Amino acid sequence: MTVLHTSPWTIGALLLLLFGLNTAFAQDPAAPASDGKELYLSYQCWQCHGYEGQGGAAARLAGKQYPYAAFARFVRHPNLMPAYPPNLLSDEKLRRIFDYVRSIPEPPPLEDIPALRENK
């Protein structure tokens, strides 16, 4: 019998994929992301996910195209982070945080950053 060792991040990513596969994603393009950023900061998401969702102590959020259903499922029933049930974080506020996170652009590849290329 072979035992596979899987990282918690891999498991989390698989759960997001699993719960989001059958859910159609619809984002309101007119929804402002600025209030979502304020919520992201006030709920202390930045402490683990970084000010721009770049990750750090927790998974990178910026540039990831998770469906809302997968994002909500992970926030409500996480594996490694504190859970945020609806009585702590309403569905409306969670959606605004999600819209903010989705609005953060993917960072450029490291090889496209001139200051990093010059130091090689």
C-alpha cells in the first residue's frame, strides 16, 4: 500500500476546483471593487494573503480565477484558516471581497521585471 503525502495547499486547491466545477460563474462587471478592498482590509485578510492578495503565510488570491461558489465554500468551511460563517461575514460582504480579489491583476512574470533581470 502506498501512502501519498499531499500538501494542505494542494488539498485546498482541489476542494476549490471540486466545489466550483458545476457552478456557473457570473460576476457583475459594474460592481465596485473599492468597498471590497475596504472589507478585505477590515476583516484582516491581508495578514495572511498580503495587501494585494499576493500570498505569504496563506495562498495567493490575486490572479486566480476561482468561481465564487468555490471561494465562498473555502471561506465558510476552510481547512487551515479561521472560518467566516454568515453571522460573522454576510454573503453580500463576502461577494464584495471576492469581487475585489478578482479585480487584482496577475503580476508580471519575474523575467519581465527589469530590476530583477539586471541582477542576474
